[in-house]
Amino acid sequence: MNEIRIVTDSTADLPEELIEKHRITVVPLKVIFNDEEPLLDGVDIKTEQFYRRQVEKKEYSKTSQPAPAEFHKVFSGLAASGASVISIHLSSALSGTCQSARMAREMLPDSDIDVIDSRSASMGLGLIVLEAARAAASGKTKIEVLDMIGKMISKVKLYFFVDTLEYLARGGRIGRAQALLGTILSIKPLLYLNDGVVEPLEKVRGKSRAIERLAQIIEEKAGGRQVICSIVHGLDQEGADQIYSRLIPRLHCGEPVLSTLGAVIGTHVGPRALGVIIIPNYTCIQPEYRQ
């Protein structure tokens, strides 16, 4: 049986330690400041550098997807080694990244490559990728891994709040959350991903109430079932710690994966975004430690 290799893109926001541990190949998207040369997310610009420019220098950025040629290079290299490839990517409703990967696959008709639209983002994508890599390493067949991925995609719950909708509006990823634009500073828009699209849920006054409400929603969505979980943030470690202490004791889960939003996701949600992702009714292949 051919080795199964998992490919994703940088919007998965996976901690570097897990990428290396599970031999996950990451194709970076690009970030562009002020019409400068594009910077590869996580390669040319690290998370700390990105937020320094976004917050301290108050610079706005744009993002762009990888070209098909970039995926072709990765796919052809893995295929040449005899591997079967499963490439899992950011929601096609938010980016053309998945389409670029599909175009690259079409250039390699004799290679065993599957490209999957996660219909999610950040660690909603990341948890799927991580579990797929674990399943592949545990000896599951490609069909079994693909079946597991499909089931996980249908179960992912991603909820988050932002300080301001300005960044989502600038990037054109705001969708029906446009209705919440213009809310006063103390109001935190609570959002979620619905089939890969950002949707508004409600408005909450104040950060502490937003954190508590986020915890309540996730607990409700978990419904007492076993879950895997991730907590993500930009520059709000304090908020991430608060949501951890309020939520995790209420859930049936192992240690959540804690992650910082990378430059591409940070471009669209801003530095003070805080989110929680769960996949209910699913027990991970191997429990992870806290990052």
C-alpha cells in the first residue's frame, strides 16, 4: 500500500510542531502589504511580524491564493516518491485555493491525488488535516481516510467573534454579516461558518460577555458528546485563556489544540479575533498535548 501524504494550505493555522510531527505538507498563501512584493504566509512573514505591522504600524494587507504551478510542484514531488496524496483546503467560498489545487491535479492525471474542499477555515480546516494525518499514519487505507474526512467536514462547528468587522469588509469575506457593520465599539459581532461562508449570529456587548456567550454556544453544539476542539486567536492570549478555563471543563474532550491565527486569516479578521472550533461525536486517533 502506498504511503498516504496529507497536503494543506497555510490557512489551516496548524502549530509548527504538529506540522512537523505529522509530516504535513503546507502550501502557503500570500500576504501583500501596500502593493509590495507578496510574502509567503508562515515562510517570508511569521505571525509575530504580521501582527506587528497590522497593529503597531497600522498597515492593511491583502491576500492571494497559490498558483496551480505551486501545487503542481508539491504534488509531483510527492507522487514521484510513490505517495498517494490527499490535499485538503480552505473553503472554496472564501478563496480560489482549492480550485488551484484541482487545476494542478488535472495536470497529473496518472498520479493518485484527491483534492478536498474543507468548507472551513483556520483550525476548522486544521483539525480535519490533523486527524487525516493521524489516521493515515495509523495504517488506515486511503478510502477509509477519505470517508473519515467527509464525515468530519459535515460535523465541524466554527464560531468566533471580532473586535470590528472592518477587516472582513475590506477583504470581501463578510457575506451576510454585512448587516452588523456600523455597530458601536463595545459590541462584539458573533459569527460562524455555515457551509464555508461567514454568517452573522448575534451581537454581544463587551468582551467578557462575548467570551461567555461563545462558551455557551459551543457547549450547546457539543450536546454532551465527545468532541475534539481548538481555540484560536490573533493577539488575544488573555481571551484565549479565559475561553479555555470557562469552556474546556464543560466539554468531553482531550486537550484542545491552541493556535494563533496566521497572517492570511489575520488579514481578514483582525488582531483581536477569538474563536472556538469543535467536531462533535468524534474521538481523535491520538490525544494531543496543549500547544
